[in-house]
Amino acid sequence: MMVIPSIFVPEDWSFTFYEGLNRHPDAIFKDRTLAELGCGNGWISIAIAQKWLPLKVYGLDINPRAVKISWINLYLNALDGSGQPIYDAENKTLLDRVEFYESDLLSYCRNNNIELERIVGCIPQILNPNPDAMSKMITENASEEFLHSLSNYCALQGFVEDQFGLGLIARAVEEGISVIKPLGIMIFNMGGRPGQAVCKRLFERRGLQVDKIWQTKVLQAADTDISALVEIEKNSPHRFEFFMGLSGDQPICARTAWAYAKAGGRISHALSVYSCQLRQPNQVKRIFEFLTNGLDDIRSSLDLSFEEESVADEKIPFLAHLANVLKQLSFFPYEPPAGSRRFRGLIANFMNTYHHIPLTADNIVVFPSRNVAIESALHLLSPRLAIVDEQLSPYLPKKWLTSLKNVEKRETGENSEEVITVIEAPRQSDLMVDLIKKLRPEVVVTGMGQFESVTSSAFEHLLDTTREIGCRLFLDISDHFVLSSLPSSNGVLKYLARSPLPPHATIVCGLLKNQVYKDLEVAFVISEDKEMFKALCRTVELLQGSTAIISQYYYGCLFHELLAFQLADRHPRVQRNAEETGATKVNRVSSLTNPVLDHAELSINESDESSLVHMDVDQSFLPITTPVKAAIFESFARQNITESETDVTDGIKRLVSSSYGFSSDINTEFIYAGSPAELFTNLVICCAQEGGTLCFPIGSNGNYVSAARFLKANIVTIPTNPEAGYKLTEERLTRTLETVKKPWIYISGPTINPTGLVYSNEEINKLLSVCAKFGARIILDTSFSGVQYNSKGFDGWNLGATLQKLSSANPATSVCLLGGLFFKMLSSGLKFGFLLMNQPSLVDAFYSSGGVSKPHSSIKYTVKKLLDSGEDLLNGIADQMDNLRSRFKTLKQTLENSGWEVLNAEAGVSIVAKPSAYFGKTIKLNDGSESREIKLDDTNIRDAMLTSTGLCINSASWTGIPGYCRFTIALEDTDFKRALDCITQFKRLVS
């Protein structure tokens, strides 16, 4: 073997490595394709080819002279003394099996799309004490000294392992993940200087299972300077491991080792050979493929090491799925408020496959949590009297749990009050049945004890009892529902396998049990009654908006993993018994909701095949910026996140102070929820419980107005000024407040939703001053703000001085600042709401008005990360604002050319326009089954556009502004172009 001064001379380091390779069975390299990193003079690559007869060995080295010497050594060993090829047992020569290339780690294989089955490496693991030396260009003409240093030292690689000198190994492993086949093996020589735990963790946190196949002790090379390790110890608590001579058995730190060596002593360190294999190869590969797309900064946060295999089995597939979603989707697509159709379909398939219950997606509604689902159902049904399991009642509004008047009035025959009375009951079916028979409630909400859940008899008893007295039953199965390929016996699900769920019964299930994210919850509700399904869909849209899609992705991934290996349609479809009718005194949902749900202009319940264009939702479908994707992924990839890393309060304080001049003190309560809509719902309940009147300016968010009506709040509409773009003015606000007792004023600002206009600092301060004169409570909704694309001269609000005057002028006046974050950052799919309150009595009232879904720690981590983000996020938002500015101009021109009057917009993602040219004209509509002709007006323009073009907009009944419809502009490019075509098409159809 030829060796020259500029390359690494084989010694203990490489001999130990070869001994480690020898400990593997012969079959490990036979007929395999492999690469050796840092091949030096090529002796290990040649030795592997001679002993194990691999298909191909690629010897790779960054040193160009090493590659030339390796080729020479290859020929010296491939040819005999007369220059003839030496053939092996398979009639091949070393020249057939071995090739050498200049390559920075695996760049040659990556660039040439070479898939490897084995990767072996014996590469430098000490940082160069002279970092500038490593920045030189590597050429064949470089100095002998520099080229030789490549064998001993490495440069900083941008990995957390750099602090231990293992950055080059870390990069080699991650490059290896990208080119190795799923069942491939990587084998590395690891100096034990950083400590065995550190060396092992390098592999484990990247999703590899590790075996230490050989360990010995070697002398530290005399020509290697360890001063860089001394410097690391100086600046960190970490201590490296050296030994005094080969016989020393007590470790010493790098500083002591350096001093001992300087005094003439010989130092040694452990040397291990690690063999590692991907634990879930396809998923891990997908994760790292995602991280290479401009997300290198979050690699240090990734931790795929797990003490329990069950945790790995949940987390790794989900991270792979999330990586795939974030890589493929430029935006989160529209999903119905009732829940993602895919997620609901997975739940239905799981029920069908594992429990033989023939459900469909249209039997399932998704809620943020079990508690939210139960409270929402009670709001929907508005029973005068309900019995609720004592384990499910603590989060209900306090007033429901303390009132007994409806029970008393039933006894005397008097008319019951509007308020819901909830009687708490023990979780035991016989006691519950006794209470039901005695009190005859309209709604029962209960769970079941473990001993009762195994068979269906207790459930059937509850069904029969509630049916007999005309009572609705909501049964919670959360505690007994397990996501497993071997689910435990469940009496309720056994019943559903043989009989349909009766119309008066509904199943509630909170997905509470997962191995990884303990505070992540999603709930689903099962109903086989179409009216109840429809009503629940509308209820979740009004009161919560929708359930966070990321949470649905997580549990959807778990369902998918349990279904993916199942053969489709393997089991014959189970025939269920005909529904037992019995007594039919159960109240129908339609008779209990009044006209609110029927008349509220909510989302269209479309089928899977539908291709509607949604300009009727408050959601951004613009591309998600890279910092947002990185923050989302990191929030789920991290382990052991501390409370301080999810504490968003300081960031929210800065945000509201810099944007609105809203100051906070020790009395300020910061409340967080899954969405601003949930917080608004509780504020409406506070208003109603206080006997207040909720005042909406004309031109407010239609969903919020409908939610207030749904919750039976007293509502007054405040006229707005058409000449000022339907803004609220001092004069009109004053005239309204003069006639209202206990006013609660809703103001959307700075950006007004839906008009897209902006309240200036002067305008909002005048409005607040008027409110103070009348002691009004103010809901200041900033959740649609932060996207000013056409508001020159607007620098935000400065409410500080005015807010101080408010509290001193009238103690009854208070400002509740409602907000969201992801609207400001134009990040669809993520949901987060915050509420700031300064009045202690109002804070107490809020907490007693019912529960809200708490944002998962991953969401709060994402929020904090984005609040602390720098220029990259701001630049991404600025680009999207330019896009919105262009969108507004284009849409405005298209609408005006098609006969619409467009109100000028300055901010937000929606605009309003009046179809003046269409009113009174007729259009023929074809619903598929029949044709009809209608005369266009305020009430049918939305239906006409939807039926004729597939474009969803909001009509004047949603905006509250006579004649004006709402269009959102933050659509994906293709959908925005389709929307423009629909507007033009509608003009042609009417003409």
C-alpha cells in the first residue's frame, strides 16, 4: 500500500475500525452496494472488497490526493506481478468491485442518485484549532500540511454536535439517511472523548437504533491538537473523557489531558465502532427530506430517541406525515367547520373495521374537546332541565349549576325560565335512571363506569328510559375508547354494531389517550339523525369556528396507521337490526333551535366531489411562509419543552402594546383559547348573564352576530355611516347608547371585518370616549387586523391615554381586547385566540361562563417562536401584503366591470360589493333535478351565484349592510382566478 505525507497514515484508529467491521457476519457486505467515507489511501475499501465480495464499493474522500493514491493502491492489489487481473471466486476483479471518487462526504452518491445498502466511515472528530484554515479551497495543489489536516480535523458543520467535535459525523449520518436503502446499515468509528452517552445520542435522536459492536482504547495521535476541546470545556459544563496512558481506568477532562500531554505524558481515549439502522426508515427519511428544504435551523430541535417503543410508533409516523403535509401543501386547504372530511372518514372507517359499525363521515362532527362538545350541545338544545354526569359538569357555566328555579317551577306548574338548569348526577346507571324517571329532564349527559361499559345492558337501559320520557341522551365513551389494533370490549359499540343509534341518542368521544402529546385533545360526536348532525355542524361553526386542523392531522395519523395494513372490504357488511321505535315523544332539533340556525348564513356542506370556490370564509389560503412551517414542525418535533418555551404572555404584551398601545399591568388577565370565536362566545354569555345588551354596528362579522342570537343575547344594531364606508361614528353611537341599558359594544378594529376599512387612532379614541360616558363594556376585536395593505399613513393605535381616562371617568367601563395571531401572519390551519381583561369582576364572570378549549402546548410554542421571529417572517408577510394589494385591485376591477359597486378596502382579507346591476333581473338556475327561474334580490344573490357558478360568497344578510355582499381575497392563485371567472360568468348568465 502506497502512502504519502498529505494523507492519513493507517494506524490504531483505522485498525480498530476494521476490527469492528470484522465482528459483523460475512453476509452483511456480500453482494451489497456500500460507500466508505474518508477512505484515505483506500486500504479498508479494498480489504472489504477482497474479504466480503460486495457488489460495489465507493471509496470517498475530500482529499483529491487521497483519491489518486487509492486508485494506485487499487491497481496494485487488483493486478498480479505480471500485470494480469486477479479474479476472485465469482470471476470478478477488484476493479469490478471498487471505485474511488473525490467527494465531500456522500455528495458523489447524492449527486449521482446512488442508493447504498451500507455506509462505513472513519472520519475526523476534532474541531480545527484554527477555524480559518478549514475555509480554504480544497485543491490538489494545496499544501501537504493542509491536506493532511483534513484527516485529523473538521470544521463547524452547523449541528448541535459541533460542540463535541462530532458535527462532521452528524452531517454524514443525515446525508446517509437520504441515500441509504430502508434496511441499510451505517457503521462509524467514534472516539469516546465526548463520552459514550453523547456518541450514542447522536444516532438515536436521528431515528437510528444503535449497537456498539466493538470498543477498545487507543493512544491520542501526537499530531492532533486537542486545545479546541479544552476551549469547549471552558465555555460549557461538558467534560470530555481521556485517560492517562493505555492502562488508565479513571477518565480525565480535556484540560487535564492537554496539560499531561504537554508535560510529556501519553494520553488515550476510548474508541468504539457503532452499527446503526433506521428504526422506521421510510418515515425518518421523509422527515429529513423535509428538513433539507431550507429548514436546516430546526434540525438541532429534532429528537427521535424514545425510551418506550410505543411512543416512537406514534410520534415518528406523525412527524413524517406532518413533514409530508408541510412539504407538499403551500397552504392549508378549506375544511368544513364540522371537521376535515378525511379525518371524519378515518373515524368512520375505524368504527367499521374494528367495531363493525357502518358509519360514514356524515354521521360524525368534530369538536375541539369533549367539554366544548357537551356545552355546545346544551346551548343547541336549550333544555330547561338537564341531568349531567358529575365528572362532566365542572366546565359548564356556573349559572347552570347553581339555578334550581326551573325544578321548582316544574313542581308548581309555572313557566320555566330561559336559563338552563343542570342537575349533577353520579356516574352509575341505576342511580342515573332513577333520577331521570323522577326529574324527567329534557337532556341527559352521562358517561359510564368501567364495570358497566363492558356490556351493552346499561346503555340499553339508558336508551329505553330516555326514550320513554321523551329525553335526549348524550353518552360519553371517552374513558373507554382506545385507539388500538386490539381494542377492549365496549358495550356501547357492540350495541351500535347490531342496531342503529336511535334519533334521540348521541355519542360523545374525546380523544384523550395518546402516547406523545398528553394535552392534545380532539372530540367527535356520532349521530345517525340527519337533523341532529346538521344542527351540530352549524353549532360548532357558530360557537367555535372549527377545530384546529393540525390536531385532526395528529389523530388522523393514528387512525390511518391502524387502518393502513387492513385489507379493504375483507369483512362482510354487518346487517343491523331495524331501529326500535318505541315512544316518540323526543323533541326534534328543528323545534328547539328557533329560526337562528336555519337563517344563519353559514358554510355550504359540500360533498367530496364538490369543487366550490370559497370566498365566504375568514381564512387565508395564501402560501405559508417558511418560518411558519419551521415553527409548526419544531413545536411537534421537540421533546421536553419547558413551560417558559410555551409562555406566550410576554410576546402578546409586546404585540398589543406596539400595535394598539394597550398597556397591561398586574391586574390584566391573559386568557388563551383555541380560537377568537370561542372567546367571543364566552363574552356573549357574560353579557347575557349580566343582563347586558350586545350592540353590533351594521357591517359586523355575520357569524358573530348569529352566534350572539343563537346564545339568546339581547342585541341592538347600531346604524353606521354609508358616507364613511359604514364605519361607526360618535354621533350614531351616542344616539344608540342613550336608549340602551347595560351596553356591551362590539367594535372590530383597526381592520373592520367585513368591509376591510380601518379605524384611525383618532376615530377609535373618540368611540372609546363615547362608550365611557355611558359606562359601556367594550369588546375590541383585533383578530381580523394586522394586514394593512392599502392604508397609507396608518401606524397603529395608541390607546394608552384614552384607556387610563376610561377607568377614571367611569369604573363600570372596561375594554376586553380580543385577538388572534395567525390571521396577522396569514397562516391558515393554525388557530389561536387571546383575550385581555382588566376588570377582576368581569374576569370572574368570564371563567364562570363556561369552558374554552385550551391551545395545545405545540400551538403556544409556535406562537412564541413566531412572535420572536426576525426578518424572514416579516419579509414573508410583506410579500403577501403586496399580493393582497394586487388581489384587491384585480377583484375590484372585475366586479366593477360586471356591474357591482365596490366599497374601497384598506386591510384584511375581505371586501364588500353591491350587485346593483342585478337586482330585479331574472336568472335560470339548474339544481340538477329541476330548473327554476328567480328574480335576483338581497336574499337570493348568494344562492344564485353558488348554483350557477360554484362561487360561495356572503350576502347582505351576513354583512348586515343592505345590498352588500362579502368576498374574501386571500385565496390560492388558481382558486382566485376561478373566482374571477365565476364573477364574469354570472354576468353573462344574467345578461
